[in-house]
Amino acid sequence: MLCTIGDLIEDVVVWLADEPNHASDTTARISRTRGGSAANVASFSAAAFGSSRFVGQVGDDHLADQLVDQLAAGGVDVCVQKEGRTGSIVVLVHPDGERTMLSDRGACTQLTAFPRDGFDGISALHVPTYSLTVDPLATVAIGAIGEALARGIVVSIDASSTSVLNDFGIGAYRKLIAQLTPDVFMCNGDEADLLGLSPSSPIEGAHLTIIKRGAQPTVAVTWDRITTQLDVPTASKPTDTTGAGDAFAAGFIGSITANGDVVSALAAGHELAARVLNTPGATLEDTKR
């Protein structure tokens, strides 16, 4: 079973019919869904493999109750602290399917402890970079990574966001990953370029570096430069890419911990991600726009 640590938050997804008109009206369709990178991965993992666990902090409010209930209803073992105000993210989905996110994380960064029984039954721990850059959550996540590795649990880290990486500092971030020594490090093309990563230069510290570049082949590189490449399945133009990276992470980790084969794990990641590209926000629902 996969465990994630990080954000459970509300996504306010805004589909724009055209680019925003400054100081005027823009036609849009708006929906509200459960979000947060760590919660997304837990949700997708439970949907694909039957169960998962989420660890995080939410506010002590009605919105938190709704989000926790939604996550639990999907088969996730939800372990949360409740205090403060639950956060929200406004996701602007542009006509080309790409998105801009306006983030107010609220209580998410205030997690102070990992549950004592949080590792029970766990085969993998997934940590978005969002969980590694702001204390006290960062201290808890880093401690959980160390404990997981000591227990022989597979640890994966996702680069998450170029803006988060820039704010943290590229040199400091690369040093942090080298110290944490995760089994798997995932990033998209923009994040790889920012971190100076390529098939000939994986990130230091990780056993396996995954570089995703949209429709271009996905590359997996081991610490000793053994490279695996997989073409991305042809798909129709996405209407909303929100959550696709999180779905890939869930599919890849679930597969790699089950059989250890990188090629089949990459395929599983892309298969699950493809199901998200035409749904509202980070969901697997076949909801029509």
C-alpha cells in the first residue's frame, strides 16, 4: 500500500473559454473538487490498486470534513490533524488545456507529527516537493522519509513545481535530494531543465530519475546512467491537465513496488494519467464539460 504525506485542499477549477480579459468579464465554467498533490496521488492509488493512506493537516472546519469524507470514500485511509483553516487552490484551465494555479495552502503546512502507526502495511511513501519546503510539514516529511528508508519502504519524491523549486533555491534543493537519497525522483521537462537534469545527468542521490516531457518519450535513468525510454501513448488533445502528473506517480509507484519492472511501471503511470486528462480537476470521473 502507498502512503503520501502533504496537502489535502479544495481545488476551484475554472475552465476559461478564452484567455482572461483584463479588467472585464471572461466566460468560464467553474467546479469545485478535492485536490492537493499528496491527496491526489493517494486517491488515484486507491482507485487503481484498492487502498492507500494519506497523512496531512487540514483546517478545523466544514470544508475539511467534506474533503476528508470524499477522500475516505474512495478507499483512502485518511490520517489528519485538524486545526486552523483549510486551504484552496484556484486552477485556471486555459483553452490549450494547460493550467495556472493560485495557491492558498492554509493549514496544510502546519502538520507537526507523523502517525505512530503510519507505516503499518506500507510498501511505498510518496512525498511531493510541496511537503519539503515549508516547516513544520517539511521537518515531519523529511523525518518520515528517513524512517521509511530505514524500514526498507520505497520512497519517491516529485519535483512538483518550478516556482516552488525557484523559491527554495536550486542548489539547496539538489543538496536536499542528495541527502534524502530517495529510490525514485520524478519531474517534468520544465523541472528537469531548471534542475539541470537529463538522461546523461540524473539527480544526485536518487536511485532512479524519471523525466516526463509531455507527448515526448518518458525517460528513466538509474544512478549509474542505465537509461530506459518509453513512448507516451497517443491521446486526444487534453482539456485539463490538472492531476495528470499525480496520476502518473500513483500508477508508476504501484506498479514498480509490485513487480520492480521499470518499463511496465512507466506504462502503468501513463495509462492512469491518460484517464485524468479529460476530467474536471484531479479526478477519474467521466464528467462532461
